[in-house]
Amino acid sequence: MKIGILGTGNVGRALADGWAAAGHDVVLGSRRSQDLELRSELEASVGDRVAVADPGQAVAGADVVVNATPGTASVPHLASLGSSALAGKILLDVAVGFGEGVTLSHPVESLGEEIQRTFPDTRVVKTLCTIDAGLMVAPGSLVGPSTLFLSGDDTDAKRTVETLLNDLGWPPESLLDLGGIATARGQEHYSLLFMGIAEALGSYGFGIQVVVPTSTQSL
Ligand SMILES: NC(=O)c1ccc[n+]([C@@H]2O[C@H](COP(=O)([O-])OP(=O)(O)OC[C@H]3O[C@@H](n4cnc5c(N)ncnc54)[C@H](OP(=O)(O)O)[C@@H]3O)[C@@H](O)[C@H]2O)c1
């Protein structure tokens, strides 16, 4: 699959590396694509199997576009590419917007919903935002299975994203489809609890698992 990733930070690099290793055709879309220092940094972290281009080029050739930009900047950044450039494409949205301190830039309507509302012809799927970048591509390094969530209005788009998550090592039983894009609110709000757990553990390296009773009688 052709994947264009917007943002070359921790998440963009980790996902680029993971999907390139799985055999996908990955382009990192950077606002600084001509910056030689960034290019050599990317060469060191993702090697030469990932191309680097400007954001417009990365989106143009992609079946799936990944939003790995700061959540406070995502909508203007996507808008700068033009809604027609994104029309019909799947947009896998990993972003969360943080305000001052541990607050969300989208405390009511989620960022995922705002993106879907702003780009109605784009098929937005929110996922991966409940886990640290390193573990997004290494779920098997956790001591037990972890749950990953999907939110989106387009069922086919979610099924495609599930296969991409499988390619990163997430087994089907780890994936929980929460429903429409409005359910992205819960995923984004989890970031606040994520920060609390990270503070308590002294590490971002953890996953969470949804567990159910062993039998309905125990309910
Ligand atoms: N880090 C994590 O473990 C983690 C986990 C879950 C969710 N997330 C979310 O995933 C997103 C990316 O996280 P990250 O840790 O990779 O962030 P990051 O390291 O800060 O990287 C974000 C990248 O986005 C681009 N960018 C920065 N400012 C921008 C702007 N104003 N407009 C457009 N592009 C901009 C930059 O790439 P270029 O300069 O190359 O364009 C930058 O490298 C965030 O929304 C974050 O909340 C992160």
C-alpha cells in the first residue's frame, strides 16, 4: 500500500520504519523536506527505504495518509494541502492536541471529528493515539496483549486500517472498533489518563487492555 505520513517526529518516524519493514511504499511528508540536516537525521533513523518529500507530494501518491502532526496544527496543515488532495483517501489520524499544561485543545468535539467535518470527502480513522510511539510498532514487546481502538464513520476504511495495524504486529484480537468518529473523543481524552499513568510509572512504555468477566454469571 502507498502510505504518506505527515510529520517527521517520533510518531512519523516510528510508523514509517514499521510500515516500510512490512513492505509498504512509505513517503514521509515534511515541511522541511529540503533541509539537509533533517534528511541526514531521517536517513539515520529510517534508512533509505522511506522517501522524503514535501507534504503535498507525500499526499498525492498515497492511498492512506497519516496525520502525525501536533494536534493543534493538524487542521490548518491539512487545509494547506487542499481538500481535493485528500478527497477519497483514508486519513489515519494519530494526533492529539494539547493546550497549556495537561489540557486538550479539543475538550468537547475531538480533533478527529473536526478533521472529518472539515474534510467530508476524506475517510478519517482515529487510532494509535493511546500508546507511545515506540510501542505503536512493537506491541509484542509488552508483557501481555494490549488493546488498540479505532473510531471512524467509514467501515471499509477501518478494515483497511486494521490490516495496516496487523502489519505493525497488532493481532486482530487486540483491535477494538469503538464505532463512529464521535468515539474519537474517548481516545483523545484517554491522553489525560495516559499522562497520569506515565507519571505514576515513570515511563511511557505501557499498554492498556480491555478485560471482561470470565463468565456472565460474575456480572
Ligand atoms: N509521541 C507519542 O508517543 C505519541 C503517542 C500518541 C499520539 N501522539 C500524537 O501524534 C502526533 C505526533 O507526535 P510526535 O511525538 O511525533 O510529535 P513531534 O515529535 O513533535 O513531531 C511532529 C511533527 O509534525 C510536524 N510539525 C510540527 N509542527 C507543525 C506545524 N505547525 N504544522 C505542520 N506540521 C508540523 C513536524 O514535522 P516536519 O517539520 O518534518 O513537517 C514534526 O516533526 C501528535 O499529535 C501527538 O499528540 C504522539
